[in-house]
Amino acid sequence: MPVLTHDEARARAQLLDVHRYAIELDLTTGEETFDSHTVITFALRADADTFVELQPAHLRSAMLDGRPLDPASLDGNRLPLKNLAAGEHELRVDAAMRYSRTSEGMHRFTDPADGEIYVYTQLYMNDVQRVFPAFDQPDLKAVFDVSVTAPEGWTVLANGVTEQQADGRWQAAPTPLLSTCLIAVAAGPWHCVRTEHRGIPVGWYCRHSMAPYLDADADELFEITTQCFDRYHEKFDEPYPFDSYDQAFVPEFNTLAMENPGLVTFAEERLFRSAVTDTERQARAVSIAHEMAHMWFGNLVTLTWWDDIWLNESFAEYMGYQIVEEATRFSGTWVRFGIARKAWGYDADQRPSTHPVAPRVVEDTATALLNFDGISYAKGASALRQLVTWLGEKDFLAGINTHFARHKYANATLADFIDSLATSTQRDVHAWADSWLRTTGVDTLTPVVTPGDNGTYTLTVHHVGDRPHRIAVGLYDRDLGDDEGRLTLRERLDIDVPQTAPRPISKRPALLLLNDGDLTYAKVRFDPGSLDTVHKSLTGLPDPLTRAVTWNALRDAVRDGELAATAYLEAARAHLPHETDPAIIQGVLAFASAHIADRYLPAEERPAALNTLSALCRDLIHCTGGDNPGLRLIAVRHFIDVAAHPDTIAAWLTDGSVAGGPELDPELRWRILARLAVLGAANEAAIAAELRRDPSATGQEGATRCRAALPDEEAKAKAWDAMFATDVGNDLSNYLFTATAQGFWQPEQLDLLLTYVPRYYPDAIAIAARRGPAIAKAAAKHAFPIHAINAETLRLGQEHLSSGAPTPMLRRGLADQLDDLARALRVREQ
């Protein structure tokens, strides 16, 4: 099926002026399909042929200016519109459209808890055509008039306020000018809580069976929403541009959230039904702020083509963390960004698949879909944070407000954005954009301290890379007589890199930390004396963001083969029991277990690493006590994940709690059972019993994960067939596919799984071609034999990658996995 190229989109934009879509959807026609009737009014600027995109289950009829078109003329996903004269036209299309099970198009979900049905749209990039015909590109904005016929007892949500009319029909208010990919519908027997803020109706929605969890968190959710709303109105001159603000938690969502104007959708993982840490609540708040930022940057002003994805995602990523830090109770948002999100960007930017934040060429929509990654989000947000540091926030916001004023309800490019910024500053933002947004890779900064006369020293920052950086350099000393390893900030220097001259310092500090405060995007190294101080006194650093930068530097050194993986484990064992920031503890434990223990160390060294991590988690559990339940919860989760013997965690499951807390809620119970399954200490009867206890959608995923994790040939064969067999009637949803894949590959079961490694590549290629990008992405991310760290796995992967057979999404995923595999092999060889 052809994808839209940039050249085609540019030609169609020059030709067309799309006025209005009148869309009627009927959700009462059955379990497999729904009806879609659409009227598109548009004009041509010259005589020409063109086409509209559509992916129907059955195209009943199409009428162009009152004359019928042959349904058989539909070519793949393109309905040709031929011999059109310049002027006004009307296209009417009546079709049956297929429901999705992968959160692409119109997703349909049956709640296992009560049998209720919910549907919602996810139309980003090129999935609009799965719901209604469209000139499907972002720079052909139009007004959308949407009505939906739904079963009795359902509520229908859309981009504008909806009203229930006769015969189950719901009518949404017409939208302002929007891009096709931003249209949204969600329908079902939703539970809702509502309020009003600044005259705008505000609602939160979830499935009926999830109502207790929404009600429990409603005050927090409304508080964060209104706090962010008010803060954006302080920063932006342009008021919120839509008539309502609904936010819905939807099941089996293939992303964390989507910024549909007036109807933001969130993955249900953000609606907590089990205990969570404050860091996880902070992450949810950041998601709320992120999607709200899109109401201006992305929805009010929209990219012209997909080469400017970063204009949406980098901006929203930056603003999400900054707004939550400024406006809500959550502090330390940039610590979490630094320890978790930024690593995502660093890793992506060092793979062969790296690309500029703002690539010069994105040839088609298939290529564009690949760029929703750590570069467009984390690296782009880091670049913007450096830009704000360089420009100052006042000038940055002035440029942003100029941009909104110039391009509201329209489209804009990188050049437009930089021109708007240039109106508010004398700095050369065009040169900055070329250095930061048009280049790839991660710069590396290394301190060089040189003795001078009279006991003085100079600091030179050795710079590998080409980008300019404005950084802070922290000089830390030990307190005299302090035997606890505490460090005191003696001085913080502001330095521009490249330097014009070495920077004098009065004496050599115990620790010299580049990029203190994490204001730029670069890997940093330590001089030998500083590295020794880090190993002895890392936890003595007074600020959690400083500690996050330090841990990231150690992480990068391990990945680059400059620090032994065991040295990182030793640092974690020594310092984490004294750490107080939950984001740091979570980030360090995640890297130590998933990367070092499971991949970077040879198999024979893994048991010792698990013992170290188990002892560390046990210490964290004991030292946190009841004073910090969030830290204790993190430690309990990781103790479960690294347990090498079943006794302790099996006793927890039997008792229903950990001694001293926490009580075992559904998330912890499924986590323990999954680990017991891996260790051969659980069976089908135990899994079935737990599913009876928790028959929810999350329970179904937990049971699926546990069954795939059983160290049994029959269980593995059944799981493999569930993922990759070609019987279309048995296709797993995106969530159940992911749960199966997560359970299947286990480092404890390498011998049992050996025959599946060569099967993975051809089977993944086949399923990606058959089921599309969402499953292709899951197959690459979760179903890849991630623990088979050997040259043969790499060779097989490279052979299949070079064959040309993988779809674009699978190709990108495989290329990244194989690069990570090659890195793991290099680390093992150090």
C-alpha cells in the first residue's frame, strides 16, 4: 500500500484548498466494522487530477460532484479523482471501516471485567484513512463536523463539545481549522468526573470498571490540569484555542498519550490501580503538561510536513518538564528527565539510525513515523533547554509568542520558527539551529586541569564535537573533618565551549563536574582525581540533579567501554542505600539489572551480579522503613525482578504482603508470579487462580506474560504461535502481543530458547508485513531475542536486515537492536 511522499504532499498542497469535512460514523453495525459516511468540500486552484486516501473494509459508493465513481478504482489506499476543473468540488464517500486491535485507526476493546465495549481513535500520521476518507497531510487544514451514532447508554466524546440527539446520535461542535491527524472520537459507557475552569468545561474519563481509581485521583488530576492551564496562560499571549478540555484514559493505547485538540487520550497505565511512587505521579503530571503544550504548539500552529516533528514533540517535552516544575507540587522534574529520558536520547543518537533533530529530508510518511524517538523528544528537549540557557527565557518566550501570532490556525516550518525567535534577540539563532538541529551525534566534554604558577590551576574543556555549549562547571570539595563523604560546592563556573582561553581556578577541587545542572546535551568525563572522588563520595553531592549528571556519566562510560560494568555495580552497591531521590534509585537499578546483569556481563558472571543487586535491594528495603514508601516500593519491585531463588518472594505472595509493607496489590502480585514462573516455581494452576482473583484487562496481560515465561517447551511453543502464527482470526491485540513477548525471552532460559533465535527474524518480518507498524514496533522492541548475546545472533540479524525484506518500522527497530547487541559484545570484551 503506497505511502504519501513529501513531493506528492507538496504538489497537493499547492493544488488544493480543503474547506470542510462532514463525517457521520455509525458504531452500531457489528463487532468487526463500523459505517463511515463523509462529505468533503474542497477547491482546486487549477485543472488537475488528485486523490484522496481511504482504507475501507468495503467501499460502498463514492460520488464526485454528483456523479458516481467506480469503487473498483480504489488503488490500495488511494481513490483517484480525475479530470477535475479548477473551482469548487464535493466528494461523498460511503464505506464500512474495520475496527483495529492495535490502536491504529478506530480501536475496539471489550472490557473483560464487565463485558462493556469501548472504542476510540488514534489517527496520527496516516491512520485517518482507516476511519474516514481524507486528504491526509498536515498542511491541508479544514473544519470538521463530526456526528456519531452509538449504542444506548454510551457517551461520545470528540474534539468539541458533544450533544446527544435522537436515535443514539451525538453531534460534536464544528472544529476550527485542524489537520486531519488531530481528529478524535471516543465512545463507550465512560465514567467521568467534570469541572469547569476559566469558563472551559474540563473532564476526565475512564472505563466504568476503572471508576474507583479515577475517583481516587480526581482531585490531583484536576489540580494538575488547572495549574498547568494557568501557567501556560501566563507564558502564552494566545488563549486556549478550543471549546473544551477533556482527557480520557483509554485501553490498549499504543503510545503514552495523544494531543487531540479538546480530547487528549492517555494510556490507562497513567490511571493507577496499584501503589505507585511520587516519581510516577510526577511522570503523569509531565504527560498532562506535555499534551497541553501541544494545544498551542502542534494544534494551533501545526508543522507543514513531518520533517518538523521536533517542532511538536521537542517543544512539548521541554515545556512539560518545565511547567510541572514551576506550577505544581512536584519538584525535581529535571532529575527524572536527566536520569531517564535523556539516556533515551543519548542511546538513540549513537546508533546508525540516528538523524538530526530537524532532518532536512523526510521523504514519506513511513520514514516520518520512525522519527518519533529519543532524538525528537529527549534530544530535542535538551536542545531547547540549552537554547533557553543561551537566549534567556524572556527572549525565548517572546519569540514563541511571535510564532503563535504569525501562524495560528495555520502551518509553519523550522525556518518560520527560527525567524520568529530572531525577532526577540540579537543572537544568531539561525547559526544555533544549524549547529544543534541539523547535526547528529553526541558531543563529549572532558576536563583538563593544568597546574600553573603559585599553586593555581587552569581548566580547559576538551571538546569532541562541533556544537557550541553553555555549561556550568561545579567545583566540589570535602569538608574538613567530615568522615561521611559529604561534598560542598565551592564554586560554580559558567563556561562557553569551545573556550577562547583556559579558565583559571584557585585550586584543584576534589571533584570537578562538567555540565553541573544538566543544561546541555553532551557526554561528560572525569579527570582521574574526580573519578576517584565519585567512587568514594558520590552520594555526598548535595543536589540530586548533580548526582543524576554524575550517574549518567558513569552509565555512558560503561556503554563506551571506559568503565568496567562491575565498577558500576560496585558504585550502586555503595551509594544507592544512601540515596534519597526515587528517580535516581529507579534509573540506576534499571540500568544495573536490565543492561549490566542481563546483557553486559557474561552469563557466568550474572548470578554474582544478581546477588549484588538482591543485597542492595534488601538494604534499601530495610533502610527506607516506613518513612519513604516510594523508595521502599522501588526496592521491592527490583528485589522481585532480580530474585535468583523463589523462597522469599513466594512467601510474600502467600502472605499477601512484604514484612513492614507494602501490601501486595495486583501489580506486585503479578510481578512476583511472573518471576516465579521464570524460576520454575509457578504453574498454570497458580496463574489461573491469580486471574480469577484479578480478571481485569491488566490481569489478562499479567496472566499472558506469566504463561509465556514458564520454562516449558509446550508453553514456549504456544506463546510463539500466539505472536507469530498466520491465523488472522487469532491475532493478539497490541497489548497482549507485548505481554507475550515480554514473558517469552528470559536470560535464565537461554538453552530452552536457543532454537527460537533463528526463527525470530523471518517470523518478525512476516508479522510486520501482515499486521502493520504498531505490531512491527512491538516485535522489534519486545520480541527480539535480547538476551542472546553472541556473534551468531548478530550475524543472522545483519543477514536479514540486508535482505530488504523488513518493513520500515521493523527495519529501524532491528537496526537499533543489532547495534545494541554489538555494543553489548564490545563491552563484554573489555
